[in-house]
Amino acid sequence: MKAKVLVPIIFLFIVVESFAKNDFHLNVTVSGNLTYCNETSIHTEFTFNAIESTDIWGSVTATFPTSSCTNFKWYQNQIIVATNHNYTATDTGKYGFSCDVNGFPRSFYVCHITRIEAPIIRISNDTLISSNAQQYQWYCNNQLINGATSQTYIVNEYGNYKVVATTNECSKSNEINYSSPFNPISDLTLFPNPSRGSFTAKLPTGTTQIEIVNTLGELIENKTIETQTTVDITLMNDGIYFISAVTVSGVLRKKVVVSR
């Protein structure tokens, strides 16, 4: 009988270490505001300091100063506006920067400079909602409402409401007339109601805009119309939706039920 020969089986494990590619970050000094009032001239200075390479833990592994970079470019809304290592912005827009680091091009987003516009007021049931700002003050019929300094205000009477919204010491205001959103309104007709998501809104002459919000106050649609229009919210879930129409005489409001 032949003797059996045991052949050892060798398992070879190869461990491969994976290193993530380093990220590059722009080190830039911004002197000036990023938001301006309409009456204020824009003057924001950008100074390129360096490009920093960081590892997967966020630690800086290398720094490339201006001397290591060439082919400087500053962009405003993706258009080249300067080719120096510093730049002064005098207009609104989205700004970016690029340069070649040791022969390799690197591009970076810097910031977005904007002007502060008048706040937009939206109505959700009995609540007035202002667009974003840092501070708010609400008025009713030109009378300051004590304590009404939040982004939202719950209405307890009908009238003409104004909000003064302030950001970076720049104050802007807007007004809206609040009429009854609960009583039936003969000159705002929705049909069919209930509907399967598509219905007609028949509105009074002079109406220029309608808003559709759900019961959470979330804006579903905002559109400009003339007298009558077909509204299609078939992609929305079944439930109750509020339709408001802004007219020269105030805000008209009704609800529509979507049921399929």
C-alpha cells in the first residue's frame, strides 16, 4: 500500500491598505458683508491666503501659499472677473476662485453676496408667516403689536398687517390685508369640491395670485392667474388643502378636499 502524502494547504492573506485622497480647502480672508441693503454700495474684499490639503481626519497635511499657485482666477456667476490673488466685489452674485497648485488646477466656491429684499408674507389659516430674517416686528393697522417679534404671528382680528424684518441692521417691510379665512366667500368658488386633485378655482376680477397650502402650513403651489384657472394637485396626498387668493380688497380663503 502506498503511503499517503499530506500536502499542506497554505492560505495567503494579502492586506491592502486604502488611503483616501486628500481634500483641498481654500483659505481666504473676506472683509465686508455678504448681505447688503438696497441703498448701500457693495464692497467686499477677498484675499487669497493659501490652499490647504487635509487628510480623512480633517488634519492639515500641506499648505500651498500664493507662491505655490499660478493662473489665479476670480469668478462671479461662473464668469472670470479678475486674475489677481485678491479681488473686491462690487455687485451681488455667487463668487468662486481657482488657481493651479504645482501645475494642477483647483477650483473653489467662495460665497454668495446678496441684497436684502422686502419680506414676503404668507398666510396659513390664522397665522401670518414672514420670510427669513434676523429680527421681526408686526403691526396691525399701522399700530405696533407689543411682543409680536417672531417670524410668525397668530391673527386675532381682521385688518391690514405689516412686518418689519431686519437683517444685518437693514430693515425692510411689507404689508398684507387679512380678511376672514373661515366664513364662506361667494366670490371664491372651487369646483368640484371634494375633487380627485384637479379642480377649477373661479376668482374675483383683480386677483393676481393664489397660494395652496396643506394643513401643516407648507406651501404646495404659488401661481399667478386671471379670474379662473384649473388647479392640479393630483400628486399630493388625500386631505384638506387651503386656497387663498390675494386681491385688491384683501385675502380670500377657502378649503378644498382631495379624496380618491
